[in-house]
Amino acid sequence: MAETSNLKETNLNQQSSSNPALNNLLKKSKVYLNTNQIILIREAYTFSNASHKGQLRKSGEPYINHPLSVASILADMKMDAVCIAAAILHDVVEDTEAGKEDIEKKFGVEISRIVDGVSKIDKNIKFLSRDEAQAENFSKMMLAMSDDLRVILVKLADRLHNMRTLDCLSKEKKLRIAKETLEIYVPIALRLGMNKLRLELEEISFRTINPLRYKIIVKAVENHKGNKTKFLSGIKEKISDRLDDLSIDADIYTRQKNPYSIYKKMKKKKLSFNAVFDIYGLRVVAGKIDECYRIFGASHNLFKPVPGKFKDYIAIPKSNGYQALHTVLFGPNAIPIEVQIRTKEMDQFAESGIASHWQYKTGGHSSAQAYARDWLQNIIEMKQNTSNSIDLLENMKIDLFPDEIYIFTPKGEIKELPYRSSVIDYAYSVHSDVGNKCTAAKINDIDVPLSTTLSSGQTVEIITTPLGKPTPSWLEFVVTVKARTNIKSYLRNLQSKQASDLGLRILDKALNDYGTSFTETPYANIRRLLDEYNLKNVEALFIEIGLGNIVPHLAAQNIAIKKSFVKQKYRDLVSKVLGVSRKDNIAIKGSEGLVLKYAKCCRPIPGDNIVGLTSSGNGFVVHRSVCNNIKKSKSKKLFIEWSDEVSGEYQTQIRVYSEKQRGVLANVAGVISRLSCNIENVKFDEVQNPYASFVFTIEVKNRKNLADLIKELKKLKNINKVMRTVG
């Protein structure tokens, strides 16, 4: 047997191919795979080459070179022979006459499943749109990935090679593929910890979508490099000398931020290039975890740290398993420099993620794969609670991956949640049943509302009861996809009668804030609301509210409007509910001791040019200087100014002209809420089909707040014009 094996290996080593791509793959594979595994790769090549015979890529080269290049990328990661063979065969089912059964018969079930997972859905199946086809194929791939992680590894390698060879495609197709890569595949690579692959995908995508910005940033980095090289070398030398004194053996590398990361930071924080301080940094790679902490201490003894910039990802790893110590030091001339400290194992993982310790190669499960499988379990649950593949894809885009906070369970376990998560989000992260039956909660042993926003380091206890159940109002403050899909799934499964009864009760409760009820509401107002949401009757309205598809308070506000205004007592009640501070007197220079009122005809706000009119019994009434009533009035006028310390929220009115489309009012209300403005009243005026006009009475802080709001509203689809009423 030993002689046969040696003979087989000798013959294999003597073989060569006329295909350079195959030879390159075999050279990489022979470094870590045995003879039988290399034979499997050759057999996969023979089968794939025969299947793709005569096929060419857009570049004109033989098609077989593409799967060989994909396999070569995986060989660089030192993936197992099964994964590499599947990569060579990954396009056979999709692009040739050979089927899944042929691959299973020739190479076994394991390889066949990976190939099928990567392949698109049968081309004979017709979809209504490209988006639907993309969503269905993505859903199929994610489910296959849950059975075998190598599916996504092959797909990522496939995407990487396609991105490397974009130039031969049309401009439109290049842009579509690059945007899809940034939206879907880059976040997945990040989630799986595959940093090296992610960075290359980002770089090519950014270069394709924004070639000019890419060139500018690359040039700026290059110009910046000369100044930083000497600076970093000095810091590196000092740290190295200190580690020698401490007998710590560690490697120190210079790290450079990639162009896309620089662009994202500039855009997010509205910085100039020169204001991005962490373009260059240092990475220290040690042998042991305790050495990492010793290096951290030594660095802080050498250079003063920037307060609040230390992150311990060793004690609390990121959601993808990434571990390291991050700190920012003040170097010479108080120039900040980021330093990353990690072990060799952590460094390997940071580059390759789940591919760094592959279980089929090592025989065990790595922590990286454990993190990946936890994430995949969430995807499976998300799939079960999502009505269609398009929603699943959109939810995935949302979930990949917000900033994280770390919450402790009562037993001391750590839960990772997105930034601004609520108590309800945490409850669903524990278990779906815990979320569904949640009735109360404690943070650090103090009772809190279920809508409370969480912060890192808090200990949260959830109290459940058998009678507990989700309500549509929860959808207003949850941020995680898991919570949202579970709540919607629960509500969707309610019987129509239950949903209708619930919707009526919720709507009546919301109308009670306006001093009325549904039975007291004029039918004309109800009919207007039904038309707004394209509903046939009030029963459908109740069901939609009960299922959480219509915000009850927005509906109530719309139909409670009588003769274009909400009664003052209802406005006051809304203000009380919202916690709005209503000042009868605001800080106006020289107004001490005077009774001030604010004209409702023009509704002045801080920043406006204002005039005071004397009014019998009312003291001074404050108007905008452009108000028409100022010109008509014969009362004594007093030119006044806002105080420098003016604060609070003040009423004004804006008129919004829009196309009569479903959901316009909801979209406008959403923007107003997002900019921290309060809606006091809404008046609807039909102009001429298909156009409509809304007058919003809102509360803002000042003219800038109002200007920002108007600017954002103008960006909305179907909005024709936004203006402030003059008076």
C-alpha cells in the first residue's frame, strides 16, 4: 500500500498542465493537501473543463479559468479539498447541461450540496423583477449556508474574482454589481471576520462607483505617507525598545486605512481628509494574551493616551469574533496615533475569519465558526418570521451591522445588541417566547418602561407572564430585525376579528387624547383617512391598525381635526404627553416684567426678525417683521430681539405640496419626528388631483432647526414644494 501511494504521488508530481491557472492552483494546494486530495481537485477540474468546453467569458478567455481562479483564492485561505473541488464545479449546474445529480454521482453528496447552494435558482423559473430574483437566490444561498459554511466561502471567492474582472463589462452592469457587493457581500465578509477579502471587495467597489473620489483619496494618502513614515518609525522604535526591556517578543507593523474606510469616515463625521487622524497606525502582534495587556500598559507609559479611546475586544469580542486591544496615543507634537494589540492567533483570525481554523481541516470547531453559526441561526429564525424573500433581503441589509452595545443578563452573560436597542429588543435576543410574553423589566434592579433605550454595561432582567403579548406600539421603538419580525409575525397570526377589535380599541385610545372617540368622528374625516391608506372600509382600517401597519396616533391626529384645527385643550394635552415645554414668556432682550404673547398669524421662532405690538390687556404681542398684520396694525410698534440664551420649542407652520399618493403623510411625519420636531396639528387641503396640500403646525427650536427640516422634506419622493407660512 505504501509503495502504491508513493508511486501515485510521484506520478502526480510529474504531471503538468497546459493551463497556467490549474498549475497555479495545484502548486498552492500541494503545500498543505495530501495526494488523494490533489487527485480529487484534478478530477473536479477534468469534469468542469469538459462541461464548460467551448464557453468563453466576456473577456474572451476560456470560462474554466474563472472557477480555477475562485478555487485558487480558497487555496490561499488553505481551505479543504472538498471546498476547492466545489469551487471548481460551482458554475457547472448553473451554466452547463450537467445537473446536480451528475455531480452527486461523480463527487458525492457533500460537494453536490455546496455547488447547489452557490447555484442560482432554476433559470426556467420566471420572476416578476430582478429584485425578486436576487432576493430568492440570496435566500436560497443563506439557507444552504446554514447547513455548510463553505457555501458562503465559495460565493465570496466567486464574487471577489468577478470584481477583479469587472473591466470587460458595461458601465451599467459594473455599477450594479459594485453596489450589490457593498450592500450585501462586504457586510457578510465583515460578519464572518474575513477582513482581507472584505477590504479588497470594498476597494474595487469604491473605485468602480466613485472613481474620481477614489483617485483623490489615494493621491492624498500617498502625499500624506511621506510625512507619516518618519513619525511612525519613531513611535515604533520607542515601543520596540520598551518591549525589549520587558523581554516581550512581538512584531510591530505599520497599518494603513484603505481608501473606502477613509471616505466613509469623512462622510459620516463630515471631516476633511486632514482631520482623519487614524489613516496610519501601528499593529503589535504578541505571543500571549497577558503580553497584550503588558504591551498596552507599556505603550501608555511611553505616550499619553487619548481619553475614551481604549477598547478591549479581547475581554468582549466583536460579534464576528474579532479580538484585540485598541488604543489611541498622543505621539510627538500631540499627533494622535491608533495602536492595535493582539496575539498571532487573533491576527490570523482578523485576516481570514472563519477560514482561519477550518473545522474540516482541524477536526474541531473554532470560535469564529461558533459566532458564524449563531448568526446563521438568527437568519433561519428571521426567514421563518418573514413573509417573502425580498423582506428577508432588506432585513439582512439592515441587520448587517449596526454599532453594538453589550448588555449583561442577571447571570452575568453578555448579549450583543445594536446601538439604541430597547428593552424589548433585549427580550427577543434572549428568546422569542421571552419577547412575546414580556410585561415588565428592570435595569440594574430598577423598574423601567419596556421602551427604555439600553446602554453598554447595564444588567437587564425581563419579567414575563403567560398572558403577556406583543402590541403594535412596540414596533415604534424596536430596532433589531429579530424583534421586529417576531412582533409582526405574532400580530399577523392574529385572527382578523381579533386584529379588528384590537385596532378599534387602540384607535379609540389615541382619539381620547384629542377629547373625542371614533363614534364622534365625522364620516368625511374617516373617508379621507381611508382614501389616504387606500382602504375599502373601516373594518380594513381597524385590521391594519391592529396588525401594526398604521400608526394609531397618526391616524387619530388626522381624523380628529375639525374645521382645520385641534382644540386648544387637546393641543395642551398632546404637549403634556410629549413632554413639550410651553413657555408663555420666552427670553427676549429687555422684556423683563412685560407680558408677552406670540402671534398665531405668523408664529415667530428664535432667529426670526421680530416686532412687538402693544395690545390692550395682552401686553406685547410678538410678530415676525414680515407678518402682514404688522403692516396693517396702527398699534405702537417696538423692535425687539431674541435673547442670546433663548431655548425651548416654539410653534410655527409649514405648507407641504405633494402628489396624492398613499403614505405621503406618514413619510412627512416620519421626517418631522426624526429631526426632533413635534407635530401639533395637521390640516389637509385638496388642491387639484393628483396634488394635495398639507399645513403642519409644528414645534421647532429655532430657524436652523426649521431650515434643516424643510431641506429634508424636499428630498422625499412625491413632494413638490415645502414652504413656511408667512402670516
